Amino acid sequence: MKTASIIIIGNEILSGRTQDTNSNYLAKILVEKGISLEEVRVIPDDHSIIESVVNNESTAKDYVFTSGGIGPTHDDITAEAIANCFDTPLVIRDDAVELLAMNYKNGKKDLNAARLRMARIPEGAKLIKNKISGAPGFIIKNVFVMAGVPKIFEAMVQEIILDMKSATPVLSKTLKIYKKESEISERLRNYADKYKDISIGSYPFENSGLFGVEIVLRHTDLRLLNKVFNEMLGDFNEPNTS
Amino acid sequence: MKTASIIIIGNEILSGRTQDTNSNYLAKILVEKGISLEEVRVIPDDHSIIESVVNNESTAKDYVFTSGGIGPTHDDITAEAIANCFDTPLVIRDDAVELLAMNYKNGKKDLNAARLRMARIPEGAKLIKNKISGAPGFIIKNVFVMAGVPKIFEAMVQEIILDMKSATPVLSKTLKIYKKESEISERLRNYADKYKDISIGSYPFENSGLFGVEIVLRHTDLRLLNKVFNEMLGDFNEPNTS
């Protein structure tokens, strides 16, 4: 199974100003694609931190996805840091200028210095188009560099997943049990011991004073999932399942 | 300034099943306390990964906050991994049993093996009470180990922040400008060059087709903040500020 990590770049996430939703959006898509998301790291807009974290993750994982820091302002330093990280020159590329220009009324005439910053792409990197803003992300080695604004990030993800090979996706079945987690956890452990291959997660919830647990079974084999699901269903004898 | 990192532990976050909100909740409180949040890491329920990440972060930062994996089920392995990480025995502690028992109708008589798992605390660690579930978190060295369920996590955070010294908090002022980011970014860069001490973030937004930028200024000195804010206000000549 291919592995991945997501790097969310931005002081606004670490200060609590902005709730990151990009990693959750991409996490769901990676599950469908059968790619194992191993870690999410949220780091600041700091050149040397970006460089070292991207370098580590790029070496350790099959895919790395970054979000944030590729806009037109002084605090947008991701492209520069990643170009450095791979020892590649960052240049204003014609193909990126074309994409950007299409987004403005007067085309290239509207491209001031700030906007041209968004056309600075590492040499040899592949562009990631987006239909929202024109400004492209890029792919260098196994690193997918995308925007932080959720609408643009999501548009870029939609663009890249078309090209990503699907592995066997991990499927899930959820059993909802209206008992406290501590009343069922011993039986659950037996299931976990019996079916070591299946990932069995236990997530307590409270709903208007009613306590319950969602048991999430994950595996690539739907028949095996259904077998264990039905065994649990009989065992826990609960009518509420989803 | 003291530094911190947050470690979110849980397969359910990495699979996209659950949107993490705990790190955002705590991030806001750390800003108020004048503690610099340097990184958030989301990692799986995996013994050796928890151990190595907690070990790294505990060495590198003043405070480490973890969320998740201290419930009663087989996939709750955080307490064990962190005890290992600090080479400390994990034992069922009387003080933790007392806290747990208070939460059940028949007190200690209701404590089955699964529930007693939640009283397993590293020797010498300080307990973190919570008013929601009874089951405590704990503090070992500079690591604060808390629950994943948001209501319980938040109750635990409220418990620990009482004891945390406040440093000079980082204050912020936000200027809302209804122009495209690329139209103001050169002037913004001049401000960033002129006031290197101040963190100046630029966050584009789109609201019913209107494009704008929120400029967030951050510094501990309110007078300096106000000075730069007013200078920008005159310069950008915009009526909409917050």
C-alpha cells in the first residue's frame, strides 16, 4: 500500500485563527484511492522548517501533499522553500504566466510583480491547474504543492486525483451500539484478537444524554468485513446499525 | 517565549472519519497564554510511532499536549506508549480509581476490567481531572495526556490552564481590505520589511463574489500594534476594519 503525508503550512492554523479543513478533505479521498495517510503535520511559514519537514516526508513517504503559502504576498514562501529543498531554481515560467493571465481582464497586461510571484515555479515541476483562481500549484518529485484557501485546495486535489492510480481501497462498516464503551470493550478486544487483520476502531459518542459507541471496521475485503460485521451484530444484539 | 506542540493521536482523524477540532481549541488558548505553538502532528494509534513522536517533541518543546487514546478499549494505547517512552511503570492507581468510581452509581463495584484500564497511570504522573467522564488524563514530565472526545478534551484543558503561568500574550489586530491580495501585496511587503518584529499575515477571502484580504498583525506590544494598524488604515484607506 502506498503511503502519504499531508503538510499544512501556515501561522494562521497554529495561532488558532483558522480551522484546517484541507487535511480532512484530502484524507477522505486518500482512503477511497487506497493510499495510507500516515501523518498530518501543521507547521509555520518558516523557510527552514518547511525545507526540513518536506525533505523528511518526501524521503519517508510515497506521496507528500502540502497546503498553503503559494499566494502573492511576503508571507507566501512555500514555493521558494520547496525549490531550495530539491536544489532546483525557482523561475517565472511561461506556462504558469499563461494560466495566470487567463484569469485577468486584460491578460498579461494585468500581471504586476505581486501576481507574477504566483508564476514562480521550480524548473521541471509539473503544474497543477485550478479553475478558481488561475494560479497553479505544482508537483516536484513526489511532492504536490497546493494552495491553502479551501476552495482552491479542493479544486487542485480534484485535478491531481485524476492522474493518481487507485489501489484497492480500504472499505469500512460502522456498527452503532447504544451501550457505554466500557461495557463492551472486553468483547471488542476479543474481536480484535480474533481478526488481527481488520482494523477495529471504537469511538464513543453522546447524543442528548444517550451514550453509545460507533465500532468502525476497516479492511479491503468486503466479504470479510461483512462476515465480522454480522457476527458482531448478532453478538451485541443491537437494532441500531448504519 | 515558551514553546509547545500538540500531538493528535487517532486513526479516525487520518482516515478522515473525524475532523480534528481539539488542536484549534487549544491553539487559541495557547495564544492567550503567550505560549508559542510550533507544530501540530496527527499520528496513528501505533505504539512505536506514539513513543517516538512524544519523545522527540518532549525533548524539543517546553510543553507537549496529546489528545486521544486513553479510553477503555483495545485501540486505546496512548497511556502505555507514553509510560514506555519515559521508562515508567504503568499501574492501576488508587487516586485514579477513586476519580473513576465517583462516576458510577455503585462506585467501585461498577469498575470492571475495561473501566479499570482507564485508571492505569504512569507512576509519579499528576492526574488531570475532568468533570464530564471521571476518567483522568495525566501529566508526565512536560507532556499533558488528554482525551480525544472534544467535550472531555476541553474540560481537561480548562483544568490544566489554571496551573499554567501566563507569559505576555501575543495580541492581534485585523484589517479587512476589499481588494485582491495581488493588488496590495507590494505595499504589504514594505510594511513587513519596515516592521520586522511584527508578524503580518495576509489571508484572502471571497464573500458572495467580493474579493478581499484580512491582514492580521501580531505582537505583544499593543501600542506598537495600534501604531502600525493606524498607519495601514490611512494607507489602504479602507472603511471596513475589525
